[in-house]
Amino acid sequence: MLFLPNNVKTNLFNMLFAEKIKQLRDERSMPQRQIAAALEIDTATYCKIEKGDRRAKREQVFLLSKIFKYESDDLLKIWLADQVYEMIKNEKEAKEVLNLVQESIVEYEKG
């Protein structure tokens, strides 16, 4: 069985990362242009990231965590979950694949 951290458990048919950064921005009443400026990208590009039409770069995840004062490890987990989901979402064996990955990680951690 696949277990996700509580902060990652949501409707996986939506973009987890995009939803999270929109939620964080809304909670802080920050305009998109302010976030875009901090990331040194144009507002249209940030809007696409927030809508899930474009993927944020890994280094942008860490910048966003600082901007929103949100735990970088948690935001990175959500971003990574999106990457994995996008890769296997159309595979009928997706659940089995995720279980195999989880088992492999457990074995790797055992050393």
C-alpha cells in the first residue's frame, strides 16, 4: 500500500504543487506579480506555474518556500509528487508502479 504524507494527501487529479502555491499566496494576500518578481520571471510565467500549465523549476521551489515562509522539504515533496504523477498518470499499472517504487526505497534505506 502507498502512503503519502498528510500534507500531500489531496485529490491527485489536480496539480498538487500549483494548488499549494496558490493557496499559500492567497493566504498571504500576495499579488502574483510580487511572487513573479521575487522569482525573477514575468507574471505570465508565474501564472502558468500557478495554474499547472507550466512546471516550476526545482530551484524555484526553494525560493517559493522562502517567499511563503513554508517548510521547503514539504513543498519539495509536493513538487516531486507532481513530477511522478505526471509521468505515470495515464498508466493502468500506476498504483503497482508506485508500490514497487516504495518497496525499492524501503530496501534502499535499509542499506
